[in-house]
Amino acid sequence: MKKDIVVLGIHDGHNASATLVKNGSVVAAVQEERLVNEKNYSGTPTNSIRKVFEIANIHPGEVDLIAIASLVRTHAPLKERPIHVRLYEKYAFLFKSHRMKNILINFLHKRRDMNEIIGVLKELGIESKEITFVEHHFAHAACAYYQRPWDDETLVLTLDGAGDGLCASVNIGRDFTIERIASTTAYNSPSNVFYSEITGYLGLKRWDHEYKVMGMAPYGIAEDCIDEIGKIVRVNPKKPLEFENTIGAYVIYVQKKLMKMLAEKRFDNIAAATQKHFEDILTEWVRNAIEETGLSKICCAGGAFLNVKANKNLKEMEEVENIFFYPAAGDEGIAVGAALEGYYRFCEREGIKPRKEKLGPIYYGMGYNNEYIESILKETGWIEKAVFIDEIDEEVGEMVANGAIIARFDERVEWGPRALGNRSILADPRDLRVIGKLNFAIKQRDFWMPFAPSILEERAEDYLQDYRFAPYMIEAFDTNEKADEIISALHPRDKTARPQIVNSWNPDYKRILETFEGITGVGGVLNTSFNLHGYPIVGTPETALWTFENSGLDGLAIGNWLVKK
């Protein structure tokens, strides 16, 4: 009998990605954006498919199954969307019912463009391998459920803008299976019809800048327009595990109604009301699901769960015994979900005892050795300003303690939307002046957006209220008075934190924090993603040096090389 089971997972839509799962463990996963330097790259992840084999040191011929996330790829660039997809997006209001949704999805699935995927599979010599498709929200559910931190029966929730005609699902996870008990059609999406359309109404970018609305919310007064906002979407009173579109419009047609409803309302108040209403309906939905199933341990995935303030509310609900948010909650994560679901169904069919691995460190991407980095430094001319330092992590900790803002590029790329130390910009969290420099000279982003702290695990209770281990920057916490020590890494309005708790999962990064603590007495640093505004987190040494060159950073620690301007 074959010893190892290898599954290739592919997501070829919004924020495309690829992964390899071996015996139930993720051994490599890459977002295409990190290789092409195009944020939320939408298309076939041809580079990522090739790269995951290189990272995992697995020959393509070892693959047993190819699992493709989503039945329908609807998030291609507008000019590439076939006419039947564009018609669906324009006339989605005709497909409110689950029956009509299923008819349409089946129609679209048969016309799914597979040419680019088949092309790269042929290149790798695996075009004849078995291919399976995993429905979008099952893939989201699988990410969280199969890697949850406990073994008990679990309530599994998914929520996003849209995928395969749905926006949300309620499921029960038992052993190695997920049973869906309710779902909501995309027409009724609180993410698309509500949060993303408000994002667009405020002049921001849909499906990208929702976090800016969340960041602005604490500055506003929700009561100013909460009544108007509440008329857009709600929990369905007749079907309490579903959401209901109450504005009677979809996508661009929502904007016309918003212009009338919210005329002369302030930007910050609209943001505040949007966030509050979203938190309220999400809490109601989760409470209904707990009452229906009797389950109080919950796993969550889908782009809506990147809203850390809503997550904070759910975590604090009395009815919730424990809750786990999959860190790559957006569409990039469904390559992993598809691969895991494919693995368990393959094992079930073949009579193989499956394995389960709880989520740990998520440094799944590319890593580069010092020799390769040196070659790129020479090629780009930066070698003249670079110094090789054996104890580079201690050097970075000292520089940050002395006021420098340093980018760190080392070891493997993080999975998901958060920089967790390996592709991060680090600064002294005590100094409020760094906020201006980060915003205007380096990150080039909106003034109201908060930063986040990386905190040593043994110091977390000093700074965070109701502390629990939170290593992925997908949960928010209220803070203690002592958190003034890390003031520039908190939300400036309400002093909440979206922390990365640092432990032995990343010993080199931990050494930076320990060095900083030894000099300053402060147990954390400001950590923001290493990228320029509008670009993804850097993935390659070439992109790291380009980003350094086009920013106001004081230094770049790239492998064991320290580069200064």
C-alpha cells in the first residue's frame, strides 16, 4: 500500500493560490500575489503550482489527487469573464432561491475554463491525475474544521462575499466529515450587498478596503445613521440560520439606494454604523446556530472573519465555549480547504486511516538562503551597501530599540494576509512619531489605520485583557494600562490590539523581540507587513529590494545581510 498520500490544492479565483497536503499536513502553500507582486492576483496560480513542489521537495509524480476549489470561477478580471458569468453578476437578483442558484451553478460549472490549469499540469506531467472539485464554502469550512485545536464535534461557520452562489453556511463537523445544515445565497450576502457596497460608497475599493471601514469605525457615531444602515440586510426572521437582503438590490444597483439613504451622512459615522450593524447581525446569526445545534465550540472561515472586531464580539459571547478563526480566512485559504477535503475523501474511498494535524506555524511559503540573496544583491548593485552579520536578529532588535525602522525578510513566507515576522516592518512601539513615518514615508497609507503588535508570549498578559494565545493577528483584544508601552501598535482611538503572540514557533523572530525587551524593558514591537500600499506582502528577494528602494525604511535585514541606504 502507498505510504504517503499527496494532494495538490488549487484556487484559481480571487487571491489565487496553490498548496500541497501530505498525509493530512500542509507542507507548502503559496499565494500567487507573492510571486507576481500583484495584490489579490486573480487567475490561474501557475507560478504557485510549480513553486509548492519545489518548496516541499515533492516530485509532481507523487500526487494522488488534484483538488480544485470552487465549482465556478467568477472572480477573474472583468475583461476575462465570459459572457455567462457577467450576465449572472448583473442578473443575480433572479437567482435568490437555492433551487435557481443550483441550476445556474451547474450550468456554469460545465463551462468552467480549465485550459490554463491543464496547461501547467501537462508541463508537470500530471494532467492524467484524478481531479476533483470542492464547492467554495465546503472548502472554507474544511480549512477551519480539519485543523481546529480540539477534537470534539464542532459548529462550522463560513461567511464571505460570494462563492458558488452562496455567501454563508452553517455546518456540523464530526470526525472527518462536514454536514451542511443551512446556507445563504449570494444575493443575501451581508458582506457583498452590505459591507463591500458601503466600502464602495465611501470611495474605497470593494473586496479590498473593507478593513479601512473597520479601522475608521471607532472614530464615528453609529447612532447617526444606524437606522438607515439596518435596512440593508438582516438575519432572516423566518429562517434564522440565513441572512436576508432587505434593500431589494444587488451589486451596482445597491449604490443608487445608498445615495438616497445616506445622503449628507458623515464618512466616519457611516463606517461606525456599518461595523456595529455587521457585528450585531453576525452575533445574532451565531447565537441562532448555537441554539439550533447545541454546539458551542465553533470554527470559522471566509473573508468576513478577517473582521477582527466582529471576531472579538463572537469570542466574548457567553454562549461560546471556544472559537477558532482560520487565519487565511479569505479566498486564498480555500486551496488548503480543497486539498484537505480531497485528502479525507480519498482516504475514505481507499480504506486508508486518515491523519489530522492541528494548526501550528503557518510559514508555508518560499524561503531563500544567503547565497541566493547575495547573488541578487550583486545583481541589483545593493551589495555595495550590504553587510553580512552572523547575529542578525540581535542586531535588528538593537536597531529597533534605538529608533530605526527595519524591514525583515527571512525564512519562509507567511500564509494568509498577515505578516508574522518573516516579511515584516518593525518599529519601536513606544514612539508615536513612528506612525507618521510609517504612514507617509513607507507604507503610504491612510492616517486613521492602526498598526499591530508582536508580543512575547510570556508578556502577553501584561498588555492584553482576557488573554488567550493568539498567534495569527486575526483576533482583537482590549488592552491594559501597561499597554501604553506599545501605544503606537494599538488602535489610536479605542486602544484595542490585533496581536501576534510570539513563541518558539519562530525562534529567530522571538530573538529580535527578546533583544528589544532586554534594552527597553518592553515585551513587544510594532509589526506591519513589508509592502508598499497597494502591493502584496513581499515574496521574493527581488521584490524586497525594490520595496526597500522605494520606501523610507532605515534598513533591510534580508537573510543575514543588513542593507542600509
